Amino acid sequence: MARLKLPNGEIVEISLNTSKVNNDLSITTERYIVFLDIMGFKDRVARTKHEELLSMLNDFNQRISKHILEHKEHGIRLSQFSDSILIYSSDNKQSSLQTISEVSSKVMETAINSGIPLKGAIAKGVITCDISKQLYFGQALIDAYLLEENVKYYGVLAHNSVEADIKVLEEKGLLFFRDIEAPLKSGTVSHFEICWYKNDIQAAKESLRKIRETVSGDPRKYIDNSLKVIDSFKA
């Protein structure tokens, strides 16, 4: 047994093992993981009736779960806790990075078009994902969580643990990522991002403008930054 601290500060005791669950998904292995955060969730809870918020979350979960089901045979899984979403692969293969990037792009596109702003990060490392116990931990999860915390626009950035693998995908002509000047709370920094908007840039921009009508002050900076990132895209 080991005592570990999760990103939210919770201390848990777990047993490190590599037994199999859910279609041979290893509990503890090196894998890719995406941490996503629903922006403005606390404000939504304060301003929205519980039943309405529950209905919204259920509807959103069903829509993004469809993207997971489409790739379940490739070992992609999703877990949602309140305003936090985890998407993770079954292993560290290049094909898994390709698939989880495609799924994450669809989830981002679905969210933004539904008026639900998301930001996040992807990382790679040894992670425990025990579905039966709803237990998730590992350095890669912490890396993704901490990078997501610093993101200052609606997008998914890549942690340095994934960069070498992204470059391999680029060499194969699989352009799910692009290197950008990413808006972070600490300033503008070069990072690879999942290019979730490339299939329909105008629809993405229109959805962002609709979200703009629901917020004021600092949250609008996220929208401004998102539009600048999209405007810098060259197909």
C-alpha cells in the first residue's frame, strides 16, 4: 500500500498492481492523459437551479461520451468529476496519442459549440486508473493538471512529456497538434496545442462570440486569447 496526494489535495491509500479491468485496460501503466476543466463552473452552480445544471451536465456527458464510444476499441476512456474531465489511453503507443488527440479535439469542439468553455492539457507517464474504485493518480495527471491551471484560453496544451511523440506524429503527416505562442497566466510561451478548431474555424469563432455574451471582465480575456490563437492558424 502507498499513501498518495491527488491534485485536489486528497490523500488516498492504493495498492500498486497491474491487474486488468474493462477490456484488458491496465490499472497502472504508462499512458496519455488529458485533464480538462469546465470554466466558470462555480458561477454556474451559484446562478443555475440544481435541476437545470444536472440536466445540462447529463446532456453534455452523453454527447462527449459518444466520442469515447467511437474509439473504445482503441482503449480510450473518460471519467468526469463535477467540472473536471479525464480522458486517458490504455497505453503509450503512437496510435493511442493519435486517437486521444482526435477524441480530445472532438470533445473540445462539442463543448465550445454547446456554450461550455473548456481548457486543459495532455501529458504522458505512469498513471493508475482504477475504474472500479474511481481512483486516478500519477505524475502525468499532476503535470496535466498544473499546466491546465496556467492556461489562459480555451484550448488543450501539450506538456513537455508529450512533445517528442508529437514530433513523430508530425513526421508521419498526422497534424493533430501545432506549435503556438500559447497564452498562459504567466505570459506567452511556446507550446504545442491540440488544434480542435481546424475543421470549421468560422463555427468555432462564432461559438466563442456567443460565449462572450455570457461573461464580463477577466473571463472575456480567455475568449480574446482564443480568437487570437485561431486567427493565427494557417491551414
